[in-house]
Amino acid sequence: MNFKLIFFIVFSSLILSVFLGTCLVTCCVAAIFDCDYAHIKLLNSGGIYKCEAKNFDNQQQDDEITAVDGLHKAGKTNRDVQILIIENQVCHYLPSGMGVFFPKVYHLDVKNSGLKTITSDNLKTFPKLRHLYFRNNPIESLPEGLFQYNPQLEFITLDDNKIKQVGLNIFDSLQKLISLSMERNVCVDGFALQEEPLRELIREISRNCSVVH
Ligand SMILES: *[C@@H]1O[C@H](CO)[C@@H](O)[C@H](O)[C@H]1NC(C)=O
């Protein structure tokens, strides 16, 4: 046997495995979140800073965001972002710890991005959340305790999902809730604004969407 040939084979397979290993680690663990930043003018406010996700592709559960990328407007950082929009992206699961990068977000919009599930853990890092708009995704159930870390929620919109199950009393902790919209779902198709209609819709949801044991 040729010693040089053996050496060459061993050496090149070593290089190849190191290369593949590095590639796997960098490809699949790190999720980088890419933002288009903009100022938007809203009524009664002097401009709000927004991040709109781009090139987002998250098909795995329990991915963690390791960095946020994008060109900031002058003098701004991720700590100034108040509105976060994920629209027409691939977002089957919300990465955990997302809000850590955006501590001031009060408005979270995930629209038409294939979102399959939401958990209280996903929402835990958004303690200031007031508006949750998750429209046109294939969400099938809302687990018990979903909003336990988001007591400031005022507007919830879950229109055009596939919701057929809603955990018991998930809206009870939301003292500030003003409006709830769950139009065109499987077990519910309704919208309500303020006190009595809102209480009635929540009662109907618990009748229509409770898990039967
Ligand atoms: C609850 O289910 C009933 C019967 O399927 C349906 O008529 C009603 O519209 C549902 N309520 C809501 C709020 O969707």
C-alpha cells in the first residue's frame, strides 16, 4: 500500500468532516433576523419605529434568534422598535426569545407566513404587547395560559386561521382587552368590540372550542 495515498485519504476525510460539521452548526442553529426599518406616522404620535422582517425562513421549532440584522435609521437601535411585522415570510414557529432584541414592541403582526402554533413561551419576551395580529395562518389551537405573560393586551386578531380548539379561560387574565376578532376559523367565526359583546363572544368560544374530555 502506498503510504502517501493512505495519508491523503485520511487527511482529506478529516478536512471534509470538519467542513461539514461547521456547516451544519452554522446552518441550523443560528437564526438571523433581517429587518427593514422605517419610521411610520400614526395618529396622535410623533412617529413610531418599525421593523419589517425580510428573507425570514424559520421552519423549525425552538430555534433561537442569535442576531438581528439590517440598516438602522439614524440614531435608532432595536431598542426603539415598537412595531414588529412578519408578513409573507416563512415563519412556521416563532423563535424563542425574540422579544429580548425588541423590548419595546407593543404591536406584533404575523400575517400570511404559515405560522402553525403559538405558545405562552413565544410571547413571554413581549411583556408590553398590546396588539397581537396573527392573520391568515394555519394555527389550529390556542393552548391554555397562552396570554399569561401579556396582561397589557388590548386588541387580538386571529382571523382566517384554522382554530378548532381554545384552552379554557385564556382570555380571563386580560383586563384591558378591548377587541377580539376570530373570524373564519373552524370552531368560531366572530368579532366583538367592548364589554358585553366581548364577554358574549368569549362565552361562545368556550362553548364552541373547548376540548371535550
Ligand atoms: C358557535 O357554534 C355554532 C354552531 O356551530 C355557530 O352557529 C356559532 O356561530 C358559533 N359561534 C361563533 C361565535 O362563531
